[in-house]
Amino acid sequence: MRRRIFHIFVLLSSLSAPALARADQVMWADMGWAEIRAGNAFAMTAPPGTVYRELGGEDIFTGEFAHPDFKIAFEYGLWAKNLDGLKSGYVRERAVFDGRPAIIVSGPGNGKFDCQDHLVAAYVKDVGAGVLAPISLQIHGCTKDAREIPIIKRMFRSLRFGRLKFPEQ
């Protein structure tokens, strides 16, 4: 019995983080999830029915991922807003997105980011070098159904950053 447990431990410990990430991607692909790109800035996996569209932005790249059960919007650039205004009444957790430290905040919408019901937001301070300062990502999701919160968090955790420049106009 001990030998069997030891072999299982060795097998599991031999799996690298990239191998585990690929296994996770395969699992979500089996559920119909697919990668959706936000221009050249980043990509994430999303459930079927999620549609991306770029929004206007003068000095920052903005867009949204719309799904019948939630909406996710983002700011990507030098001036992406941090989440310092979401402290009291919100749950904060540390995360890592594509090897970069991040913060996830969740709680009541209370009108933050035009969200009235349930809010999940994330911030990555440094996703790449900008001309004046590091490029940041602030992304937030709103949903009427609290059962969608883990799905939105899962999408955030799947973030992968690409060529770090604004998409071609």
C-alpha cells in the first residue's frame, strides 16, 4: 500500500505546471469552452455563447465579452484602473494569471463598473512594458446569478497574454 501511494505521489509531483495547465484546458474544451482573443493583448477561455467586441478608447484598449448570463469588460493599457476602491464589503484573493501576480475581488455590484448585482473584478499591474510605465489589465464581470461567479473567475484564471501592444487600428 505504501509503495502504491509513493508511486502515485511521484507521478503527480512529476507533472509540471504547464502539463497541468494543458490538462485543465482540455477539460474546459470538453465542456465546449474555447479561446477568445482580445486583439493582440490577451486571450482567455470562455463558455459557448460568449462573444467579444472591441469598444472605443482614446488612450486605453477596451472591450467586452458578452454572454447571456454575464458581461465582462476590460481596460488594458497604461491607465487601467486598479481595484483600490473595492475594499470594504468585498472578498479579495491573490491569484496568478499567466505567471503574473494578480488580485481578484468579488462582492456586490453596488453600481461599481455599472454592475448592480454580483461583481467579480481582477487587476494585473504589469503585463508588459509600456513606453512610459508598465501596461496593466483591469477586467470585471457582472452577473445577476451568483452561480456564474465561479465561471467568471475561471475565465480570469485562464488569461494568457500575447504580444503586448495595442491591436492594429
